Amino acid sequence: MTIAKQLKIKEFPFEIKDSKNNLIYSENSSGYCVKSEYDSKGNEIYYETSNGFWEKREFNSEGKEIYLENSDGFWIKHEYDSNGKEIYWETSNGAIIDNRPKTEIQKAIELLTKEGLIVDGKILKN
């Protein structure tokens, strides 16, 4: 039984907010409801619907999302530089965008591979 039915609410949407005015529960006249949880900074960290769908989120100290996962098995990861610019993004579908700074060794390997001096991870000798 939904909260609105338990309380015999007749006017919809029925909503409950926390002390910081975050919407933590909402229900419509057909009984569909949504529940949310927030961290101390007001970021929504959990979301769930009455049909079983849910999402969990994690945020860094600057309030930027670093991880999301949902009930469908989808996830996404984010990384940011010291200026808050997104430099890495990866999803469970295999999509990756990597703009993280490369080390000098990584740069050298890329150059040697491009020049054909490294093939399949093996250094070719002249």
C-alpha cells in the first residue's frame, strides 16, 4: 500500500520534502511513486520508482558525478582534472573518452607505435 493510500490522501501529486526542500517522495493518483535520497550537499544519490527502476550516484567533493549505476545494469564513470573539467568518461557499453594527461613513457610508446617501431606491444629491432 502506498503512502498516499495509507494516509487517505485525495489530492495529487502527493509530495514529501526533507528539511532542505529536496523532494524525497512523490506519488500520483494512479499509485506510481518515486523515492529519492540526497547527500549532505543536496546531490541525489539514490532514485527509485514503484516499477522497480533505481539509480545510484556518487559525487566527488566538488559535487560532480563520478559514478552512476542503474537497475538495468548500466554504469558510467567520470574523472575530472583539478579545474573540474571532465577528462575521462567510460560506460558499461564500452564507450570511453580518455583525455587524461599522458606520461612521457606513454607519449614515447605512442610515437614508436606510430612510426612502426612497436608492433603488437613488441619493440622491433633494426
